[in-house]
Amino acid sequence: MKHRLLTSLVVPAAIILIAIAFSASLTMVSVRAAADDDDDESVKIGGAVVALPSTEVWIGEWTVAPLRGKLIVTAATKIEGRPMVGSIIEAQAIRQSGGNYAATKIEVKLAPQSSNLARFTGRIEELPSTPGRLGPWKIGERTVTVNDLTKIDQRSGEVAVGASAAITATIGTGNTLTATEISILARRLRLRPGSQAESRSCPIRSSPANGWSAGGP
């Protein structure tokens, strides 16, 4: 099955240069690994992610500079970190016929430039009714897609319409936003106009000489 690749995002030249230097540092490791294990030709690859599959879990063909072939990711591939276009990665892979590589493990070594990320806070206006709240969230005037890879922190509050949230999202084609992390912010106590905070009185049990002390009967 062929996967459509997102090729509209451009990787900065500086990232490509870093990828080339990083890949060169792994050359001896790759050759040694292949020589020590001729049966599966396991190699170590380093480079910059140029394009990713359109699938949410990154299964398919990756384009990694300066690798000539494709890096093939399957459901069995172990991925550490969140890969994005522009990320510097290190991969353990099996060399295949035709010049491609089947990845067994991928580790994100360096995140892309911050221009690919958006961070903002806002009020949750709309939520999907799907299990896990997967789908489009409306935060203020922006729409953010939440998938099964989005980390949602509810230690300070619960996901609900009206709650405030801090969003970290990747910027995709057409300026679409996909949330990588959402933190629900603590709600502040607000009194209605004309209302008063509840107060209670209790008798004083000791004098200032011994320190003020108050309590019930």
C-alpha cells in the first residue's frame, strides 16, 4: 500500500546540514553493524525528516535526508519521541532490496525549529462527543485536532466546555493545527455580582499574650 507524503513543508537548510553531519557520524557504526550481522544487515541511520506519511501513527514511507532510499515504518517499529518534519532522528533499520530500509526503532534526537509549533491558551468552546474526545476542539476562535497521540493533562482541571486550556500544536498544511499537548488550567473562584463570600464567627479562646486562638464551642 502506498502512502501519500506531506511534501509541502520545507526543511531549513541548517537542519539539512546538521542531518548530514549527524549521519556522517554514524557511518562507521552502520558499516560495523552490517558486517557483524550479515543475515539481517542491521544498520544505524541518522538524518532529518523531510516528509512523513499522512497517517496519524506515522506508518508508511519516511523521507529522511540525506538517505537515498525510503525509511519504512510499520506497526512493529518502536518510536521514541514525537517525529515531525524537520526533526533529527536516529534509526535502527534492516537494509532491504531496492535501497529502502525497514525501521525497527526510531529515536527523535532533535526537535524541529519552533516555527513549526504553535502555543496558545484559550477557552474551550466546543468538544467532540467521541470516546477520548478525539477530533476537532474549538479553543477560542481556533480549531485544533486531537488524536490518540495528544497528551492531555487534567491535573489542574477537567476537560469541559468553558474550561481554559494551554495548547501546544504542530502547524500543518493550510495552517491546520494538531495538538501534541493540552493542559487544562485551574479555574479561579468567581463571585456573582452582589454575592458575598461566606463568613463564619467563632469565640476567642485565648489572649494575644499566648497567641490568638479561635475555635468553636
